[in-house]
Amino acid sequence: MNDHADAPPATAPAAPAGASADADRRGAQTSVPARLAQVDTLGPSVSFELYPPRTEAATESLWRTISELAQVSPDFFSVTYGASGSSRDTSRAVVRWILEHTDVRPVAHLTCIGAPREDVRAVAEQFVADGVRDFLALRGDPPAGVADWQPHPQGLRSGSELVALLREIDPGISIAAAATPSHLVAHPADATEPCGDLLALRAKQDAGAQVAITQVFFEPDDYVRYVQEARAVGVHIPVLPGVVPLDNPARLRRLEEISGVPVPTRILDRLDAETDDVRRRAAGAAMGVDLALAVLDAGAPGLHLYTFNQFRAVLDLLDGAGLRPGSSTPAPVQAAAL
């Protein structure tokens, strides 16, 4: 999800002692690109996004969420990073907790907007020293409500420049980049030039990105069209769909405000029609399963699930889609066509 939405945390969670000395665990799990290359034999990838907690109570809740989600053996956890490093310490603490307390591979988000190049380099090197072998590189967005904001004169100006810096720091790490299907949806159908987001993704690939993860979308066709048009401009890396649980109408409306991506009326109407929380949750899970299965049937290599630091909704979705270990209706193993 958009990392600029992260507010500075009220308190930083305590990182486990010795996590930075745990670098011998590097490479113990399969890298993200390597896992996505095995979809034909291992089936769809499953991963989760987390964000840094803002309070002590939220921190304790997050540790439980991570522990619950780790039990389904996801391929990775990604941890967001606030705009201009606003959650730097907390993001790093969450990543270190994952390294210390789970066997799941962490993917550290990193943004570069508003910071000098050397500061970004230093943060990346700290993550690598902690044992991180996978990054999600994002330019980030300017601070909201600042009309005359200017980028840092010694800073990086694009996601592709950040990808290149990470590749320079350590050629052996894996690097993912963000993709934004909503930008293509808004792109004029009669435009003579490709969508700028597609060209930006191609530039990030050329700089060394090996995987793309999409921002929020609600219609399967938006994802499918995005990938098809990305292929047309030379993007060949896997594009992992980011899927949002559809069980909470208030949260979806807030997400629309933050992301600018409209939530389809049919989704909100169905949720609003349920006055009982249990029935609303079931309706949301059913719609989420439909979305997940549609993109998988179209050839997506897996699902990257936005958890909002809660575990029940995403586990319900995995159950319904047959992607949870031990599911009575396991999802079929099929070749990824997109």
C-alpha cells in the first residue's frame, strides 16, 4: 500500500536483542523472485503487508498478528516505511522482530523522497546488516497539503534511481517495485503514448527490479489489463497483485480517500446491506475470494494481501480461496500466464 500514508508512530516497538547479529540467517529462505519462478510447481505465492504500529497496544497486537500469519507459512512479510523516513526506527524494529521470531522472509519497504541520497543509503545498509535480503523500492509521495514542496537537492528523484542505489549497495539482494493499476485506468483510452506508470515500471525493471507488487485495485480486469499493457512496453518481471480485504466499509472508504482509487458501489452496497458484523464479514470474505480467484485464474503468480495489521480477514480470504495449508479445497497449481 502507499507508504506515504504511514504516520509517525507514537512509540517504537522494542526490537529483539541480537537481531543485527542474526545476519547468518540471510538467504535461509527463498528469495521473492526465486519463489515466484516456482509457481508452476509450488502453486501461487502468498504474502502479507504490515505497517509499523503507532502505540504500545498496537505493537502488542501486531506481534500477535505476525505470529498468527506465520503459521500459514507465507512466502514473505513486507513492512511499510513512512514518507521521508517518518517510521524509520519502528519499521526497522518490526523487520528485526520478524527475523528473530519467525522463519518468514521480511521485505523492507524503502522510500527515498525528501531525503538525501546518503541518508537513504545508510538506512538500506542498516537493513542489510540486520539480515534483510529483499526490498520494495518506492519513490514515495510528497507530504500532503504542502503546495510548494521541493525534493531534496541531494536526493533521489525516482523509484528507478532508488532501485539502482540498492543494486549498487548489494548486487545479491532482491528488489521489488511498485505498480499502480489505477494510473492505467485513469489513462485516456485514445492516448498516443503509453501510461507513465508503465514506463516508470519499465525503468525500474531496467535499473534492476525483479518483481512488481501492485497498489490497490478492486476489479480483476484492471489488474489483467495493467499486466498485459506492461508486457507490451517491455516489462517481463512478475507482477504480484496486491489484494485488500473487503470486509470493512469504513476502512474501504478511508482507503479511497487516501489512495484516490474508487471503491465500486457494488462492494459498498453489499457491505452496507448487512447490519450484522458476522454476516458483513462473510460477505466481504466472499467478495475478496472472488477477486483473488479471478486474478489467479487469469495467471497471477500469487497474492500479496494487505492486512491492516489484522489477521482474521486475510485468513478468511485464504480459506475461501483454498490457499491456506490444509484447506479442504486447495487451489489448483497452474502455470502463471501473466
